[in-house]
Amino acid sequence: MKFLITFLILFLSPNITLSEYVGTERCKNCHIIQYENFIKYSRMSRSFEAVEKMKNKITQEELKTCYQCHTTAYRQKGGFISVDKTPHLKNTGCEVCHGPGKKHVETKNPKYIKRKFNIQICEPCHTEERIRAFRFKPLLYGGAH
């Protein structure tokens, strides 16, 4: 029965069938402790709040540059499009660091998800310019889990 429910969720959900990205909520099913720590301690789990605070103070073009770091997989196939179309990807979620999770969720096989990290995973968002501008530093293994 559990398999049937998982199958129906994966293949009948409009957000999942078109996407390699499934959203952080899907990680909770198997990784409850990591999920709870991420939600409780990581600012990444609430990253879209910063976009919401700034969206009336910046141009649409500037807003799009914010989405690159404050959402999951913006401008990537199956990634964040908008709050209306892809609400499950509106924050910087697990898949930003661990990669698209669809295949991992489907198979439960760890080979389909990134598990070993280095600083290059952080660098697309945590550039020198952004570190100076926003006063944050990449914390390797600092995703609160």
C-alpha cells in the first residue's frame, strides 16, 4: 500500500512529474531529524522571506537575481518558477546542496543524491561580493544537520 501511495504521489502530482526537484517537504518523510533541524536552525529554510521583504524596493530584474540564491533551482529545468507555480521550491531547500531529489525519493537509493560536500557547492551563492554585501559566510556542513 505504501508503494502505491508513493507511486501515485510521484506520478500524478503536476509539480513532480515535470520536475527533477521535489522540494524539502519530501525529504521529511525519511529524514525527519535532518528536516526538523534544517527548518528550525537554517536561515536557508526561510530564505524567501528576505525576497518578500525587498520585492517592493527593487526592480523586477533585481528580484530575479535574488531568486538565484533564495529559491531552489531557479532558471534550471524543473526549478523554481514562481510562488504560484512552484511553491514547494520557494526557499533555498535541501536540493540546492544535495541536488535534485526525484530519483532518490523514487528509489530510496543514496547514489542519487549528493552526500559529500566541498566548498564548491557553496560558492555559486556565497561569492566574495555577496559575503561583503550581505555579511554572511558559507559554513561547510552548516546546513543545520
